[in-house]
Amino acid sequence: MAVPKRKTSKKVKRQRRTHKKLSLPGLVECKNCGDHVKQHHVCKSCGHYNGKEVVEQ
């Protein structure tokens, strides 16, 4: 069974894990109210989608 000869340093360990991170969802600005919303979703604050009112407040 393979056993490491030396302890893995913090630097090497962190360099290896740099790609394992959370990414932000694609947010765009609502054309009506300026709030940040997910792409292709109805705005929760004003109820608009693609410049049209979809959900009445």
C-alpha cells in the first residue's frame, strides 16, 4: 500500500483544491425595478418577466 513519504504542506493542499469552490449563479438586472434576478426567471419583487407584467402584486 502506498504511503506518503512526507506530509503534504498547506500550500500544496490548497493549490490542489483551488478549483473546488462555489460559483455564483448568473444574475441579471431586472429591466423594470433594477433588482438582481436569475436569468429567465420572473422577478420576485415586481413580478415582471421580459419587460411584461406576469404576476400581479
